[in-house]
Amino acid sequence: MSAFVRPSRLSEGDTVAVLSPSWGGPSRFPHVFDLGLRNLESLFGLKVKEFPTARRDVDELYGDPKARAKDINAAFADPEVKAIFVSIGGDDSVRILPYLDLPTITANPKILMGYSDTTTLTTYLNQQGLVTFNGPTIMAGFAQMRHLPSDGVAHVRQMLIEPTEETEYRPYPVWANNYVDWNTPGYDGETAPQRPNEGPRWLQGTGVHAGPLFGGCIEVLEFLKATPFWPAPAFWDGKILFFETSEEKPTVDHVLRWLRNYGSAGVLERISGLLFGRARDYSDEEKEQLEAAILKVVTGEFGMQELPIVVNLDFGHTDLQWILPLGVKMEIDCGKKTLKLLEPTVV
């Protein structure tokens, strides 16, 4: 069992906090936000408690990082709240980290879930010893669940409500690259056309490797480098590191240079495995170029021929998403080509 503190599982009737630590998307697209809340209530039987930042105006929210941190602190302190789900991502939640009340947060471990810009929160609080969750947000993930295979609802239940001792990740049958324009009249959570899932790509590795999960959006992790919120060198030891790219579609060269930086910092030689989510908006040719760039850096430049590398996985900025619990031990079996959590995600 890893040393990270797991939060309590959710049960029907539990209250979840909803807030906006990054972009104030609910103020621009309230119908999408409301749709996500309705799905949270109807599909999982949860009660929603909106915190002050949840629907706050985009510009006001941007100008008030202290208020965003205050909501995070208050949600962890609130005995009624069993989990914290973010409305949507953004690009500046790194600004709220100095104002987090770490003693209160760590004394009250709870499910905290989001992705994209929420990487700042999930990775920083994971460094404080808490299991956190890289997964769907209210507006990007939950709002679309009724238009996606029911596997997504079952996965959320397995990860947050009905945990098992071990969990094998299996590819979803289909995936969607993005959503129908939220400005479309009558938008009801529709996605772009769903495509057959070609499954993961195993680029290299032999044997069985295991370690606690850690990672998030690769662009957002760049915001954290050289700040007090970046992991100490020893923190990387044994981790299974995961990256995903955002809807801004960083170039293959950008990803290559960022990955090279991890090698230069000594991270690649410390970790136990490397995972990449499906790259949103990349063509098949660009995905092949990305795979070649990853191998060029990891194997060609840093000589890590034995490091397992698996790409095109179901997490990140395409749907459906796997939920990845930071701090929970995963096993990569290169022979069987399986990814499996070796312990429960919640207690």
C-alpha cells in the first residue's frame, strides 16, 4: 500500500462541492454547467453544493485568486462536503496555490477531481501526501455523459463510489475528439462524432513495473517548473508519470523539448513508467511523429531503453476519460500489455 492518504468513498446522497478554481466558464455557458450538475445528481445520486466562485463572472474570477483559494479551503473544511469537483479548467490556477490552507486541507482528505489546469491543484496536494484525481470536470466530462457509452458512468462508480481491491484499465469502445459547439441552440451534451477506439500503443518496455501515479496536463506542468510548487527530486522516485496535451494542441517539437527537460532534470531516470493520453486534434501522422519524438528523447537522448512507454490512452482532453488517482500504485505489465491499479482508490 502506498503512503498517500486516500479520501473516503462517495455514497448516494452525499454532498459534493462544485467550484471554479481556474476559468469562470459557468458564467459564459451556464446551460452546459447546469447540464453537468443535473447529470451528477441523476446518474450518481449526489447532492451539489455550489461555492461562491462556481458561477462568478470570468473577469472577476480572474482578478481574485484569493477568492478561488478561499473556496478550496472552505470546501475541504466543510464537514458536509465529501468531494470537490471543479467546473472546468483554464490557465492560471497556479496563482491560487500560495493561498491554500495546507493544514486544513491535509487534515480533511477528500476527493478532489479535475484535469487540464486543475493539474496545479492535484499535483501540489499530492505532494502534501493526499491522493487526488485526474478526471472529468462538470462542464467537460459530466455534461456529456448521457451522449457517451455507459462505460463512463460505470468507471466513475468504480473509481469513486464502489472501489475494488485492484482495477484493470480497459479501453473504452469509442472516443470523441471534442464537443459540439456550446453556442449551438439546444446543446444537450452532444460530442463530435464518436470513433472506434484503436487502443493503446506500447512503444517500449519489458517485464512488470509498478509505482504511484503522478502527472497531468503537460502544458500546465510547465507553469509549475521553478516554482515552490514543483516536486523535489526525490519525489519522482518510482513514480509512473502520465502526461496529456490540451485543446491548444502543442506542437510535437514543444512536447519533445518539454520531455527533454524532464530528462535533463534527472526525472526520467527516477520514474518507473511513462504514459501519454490520446493527443487531442492530432492527425494520425502527427500521432506517429509524437511517438517518434518521445522515443527520440527517452531512448535516443537519455538511454532509457527499459522504461515502459504507453501512449494513446483514454485520459486527457478527449472523451471518455479514465480517472487517474495520483498517489495510488499502478502496475504496468509489458508482457500482458495491461495497466492495473494495485490498491483501492478510496476507502
